[in-house]
Amino acid sequence: MHELSIITSLFEILEEKAKEKKARRITCVKLQVGALSGAVPELLKTAFDFYKKDTLASQAELDIDEIPLKVKCKKCQHETFKDDFIFVCSNCGSSELKILAGTELLLEKIEMEIE
Amino acid sequence: MKKKEILVLKDLLGSNKMIASEIREELTEKGILTINFLSSPGAGKTSLLEQLAEQFQSQYKMAVIEGDIETERDAERIRAKGIPAWQITTGGACHLEARMVGKLFSEIPSNLDFLFIENIGNLVCPASYDLGEHIRCVLLSSPEGDDKPKKYPKAFTTSDCLVITKSDLVPILPFDIHKAQNEAMEVNPQIKTFVTSAVQGTGIKELTGFFIESLQKLRKQNA
Ligand SMILES: Nc1nc2c(ncn2[C@@H]2O[C@H](COP(=O)(O)OP(=O)(O)O)[C@@H](O)[C@H]2O)c(=O)[nH]1
Ligand SMILES: [Mg+2]
Ligand SMILES: [Zn+2]
């Protein structure tokens, strides 16, 4: 359960941005969470709802965009999504794959109300 | 009242990654090879460190950072071997973070060859936190079963080497070393596998050999 510490860092950024923009309220927070990010979307939501009380984001919704693992073969250039995490090219069998997406844990955007 | 949407695109683990890079840079400059040990509780991290301490003995200088939720016990076990050890107790947190290692930095002697970090026993959360190590090493003990690599892919995809521990128990368990190794290689084709037993003292030499070789590479790169 390291999701709470991720949400703690999220709130550090949220507070900073809200101050910068002089926001009254934060209404929505959007994250990108990769399949290989190590974080579980459900747990992030639970941690977010726990943490948001008594903050500018107390009414905010956490919107999570789940990013599947996408790889590209270095040999045959074949691009594919992997839901089994097996690093073998489904086209040529090579195990030299490059990860294109799926490891991210990003704060994408914040929606806020400003005076 | 206006609604406004701002695009941020900020990595939520970004500050940890930044501190970790600084730590790695400093350790590289000092020529201290740093290894982060990950495993579930009880897989044999501390026992393996005790074995490494005996194997390296007077030839190489090592130190250990111990991570645990509570107690100073593991650090005491390492100190009993004459090895400097620092205990980080996280008081509940399920993983070590780079800043916790960073805080100890001033106390770490600069004439070391190896710095080992024993992470909190957990195969999930520690995998997301770079501590500034050069080598990440995941331990899988035979009683845990040979099907773990696919169940905990992140720990295995992010590790440089796999140490299958408690090999002395393999004869009495339905554990297939090749299956475990193959599964690990499916999720991480580059992973190097070692098989050890702290009870019989087997496989430790191969592992120290790999660490010594990596240390030499690190120092060559510095020269
Ligand atoms: N049979 C056997 N038991 C081991 C071996 N290594 C460790 N153990 C035992 O496993 C338990 C947990 O070991 P420890 O090193 O404390 O694990 P850690 O929690 O990963 O640090 C202890 O009771 C050890 O004696 C091994 O190679 N073989
Ligand atoms: Mg231990
Ligand atoms: Zn291919």
C-alpha cells in the first residue's frame, strides 16, 4: 500500500498549483496510471478520498486513465499491447523489446474554480 | 466564478527519482557499488547479507542499510558480523524511499566497496522506488513457490538479478528452479539468476563474483 504516499506527493503538487492559480476549489484531478506503474487505481482512489477531506479538493473527483503496457520489438519493429507482461515479441519471438507506454504515474491535469 | 483546467504532466514519483539519481551519482563518483535487495518477508535477505559479510571478510569493505517497519534487529545481526549497519524504521510504511537513504548519506564512509540496502519485506511497493542503487536484486525463496515472477511482475521486470534462496529446501518442496528462472526471464529476459542456500553456504561465491565484477566495471567507468 504505497498508494497513500503517492497521493501525499500528489497533494503537494495540487496545493502548489492551487496557490499559484489562486484557485478556490479543485473539482477534478486526472491521472495517467500505467499497467506497470506499480500503483493500483482502486487503492489510489481510496487514498485520494481519504486524503482530500478538509482540503481544497474535498469535493474533487479523481479520474484515472489506465494506460496499458505497450512495447515495440527492436528486431522487427512490431508494436503491440501486452497484458501478460511477457517480454517476448508475438511476431518474431525476440526478447529485445522496448517499452513505449505503461510505466507512467502522471498527474495529467487539474480542473479548478477560480474567483 | 471561472472553471479552469490546467495541464500539469508531472511524474508523481518524480521527486523520488530525482533524489535517487543524485544518490547514484554520488555513489558512482565514490566508487561504491550499491545493491538494493527486494523480497517478501522472510525470503532470506538478512541471512544472505550475513553470508556475503563472511565471504567478503577482510578483502572488501561493505556496509548495510536495513529497512524494517519496526525494530533494530536486522541491523544488530549485521553488526554482529563486524559490519557497519544503519537501521531505518519506517513506522508502518511498506517501502523505503530515496530520501530516507539520502538522510543517512553523511554517515556512510567513503572508502566502502559495497553498500547493500535491505528493503522492507514486500514484493510490491518497493519495486516502484528507485533508491539510487546500481543493482536491484530480487530474492525468491523456494517455499514461496516457483510461480511468483508473473504474479509480481514489477519486482522482477525492474530487477537486474534474481536470487533463488533456500535451495537446501528444494528437494522437499514442489519447487522447480528452472520454472522459476524461466518465468522470471519471461517478464525480464535480461535478468541474471543465482541459486543460494544460507544454510549450506552454496551459491554465495557466484553471487559475490558477480558483485565484484560489477564493482570493477563501475570503477573502470570512473577512471
Ligand atoms: N532452510 C533455509 N532457511 C533459511 C535460509 N535463509 C534464511 N532462512 C531462514 O528463513 C527465515 C527468514 O530469514 P531472514 O534472513 O531473516 O529473512 P528476511 O526477512 O528476508 O531478512 C529465518 O528463519 C532463516 O533462518 C536458507 O538458505 N535455507
Ligand atoms: Mg531481514
Ligand atoms: Zn519482433
